[in-house]
Amino acid sequence: MPVKQRRGEETRRRLLDAALAVHAAAGTEGFTVHAVVAESGVSLGSLYHHFGSFDGLAAALYTRCMAELLDEIVAALGRARTPRSGVRAVVTAYLGHVAERSASARFIHASAYAAYLPAHAETIAAMKAPRMARMTAWLAPHIAAGAVVDLPDPLTEMLLIGPVAELSRRWLNGADIDLPRAAKLLPDRIWASLQA
């Protein structure tokens, strides 16, 4: 990789890391372009050069955080042999990510209705598509065998991920939820909703 390209990648990484740190420390209200520039030590001009706008930076951070979460889920799912153990793998990987990378998970959940997401929907969809395709491909033979209910993909995703995402959102917002206990109890309940 040429030196200029390597420097550009390093600058992008510094800005993304700084943006996550600012959001973790100051929340949505303190998540400003000036705070990120101050935290990163990178100029405002460089931020705009690499991301086009502060919204572009936020969307890139969302994309990075979501890719990390989905990669962990897909990797855990790939190690599962049965549909029931696959459900358990998805739930425990998601909740494990939330517990271990709460700053990243908090940014994902805080961004759910952010104004910058629609403008960057194509980029986000391109990141998600191969990961979601791997999840769908893993489920397909279990659906074909009659072990998992045959639903449209978005409905299957809602049954599988929806309860875990909502529980995570509440935990990240300070609700008194025991994540390890939830990781033990939720998989069987979710499996019951997906079992054919």
C-alpha cells in the first residue's frame, strides 16, 4: 500500500476512533464535529476530505460498528450445527458484543433513527447485504428441512434479532437487566418462535 494511502487510512481510523470515544463520553448531545476534531487531533479539513461531512463520518462509524457486530454474529452462527444452537449462538454473540463493546453498541442503537442514515443507506445496505446473506444461507437448509418456519426474511430477522436488539437498547439506556441471565433465557423463547 502506498504511503499516502496508508496515511489516509490511518487518518480515517483516528477520526472514527475519536468519534466513538466522543460519543461514549458525551452522548448524542456532545457528539459534535468540533469535539471529534479536538479528540482526534485531525483538522476539520481532513475530516471533510475523508468523509464529506460530519454526517458522513457518523454514517461511516455506524457502518463500522454494525459490521463488527454482524461479523461476530455470523461467525458464531457458522459454528452452530443445529437451528436451535444457531439461535443460541446469535443471541449470545449479540449480547456478548453489547457487554464487551458497549460504546459501539450504544452508537448503533443511538443511530437507529438518526437523520444521517437515509442519506447513506446504499453504503450501509452494501455492508449488510453479504452478512445477512450468510445468515440467510445458514438458515435455508433448516427451513427446507422443516425445522424452521418459512417466513419472509425480514420477519425471520425480526423474530431472531428483534427481541435481543430491544433488550440491548434498554440495557444500554440503564435498565436493570441481567445480560448473562437473559443470554440463558432468551434463546429458547426465540427458538420457540422460529421452530416450525
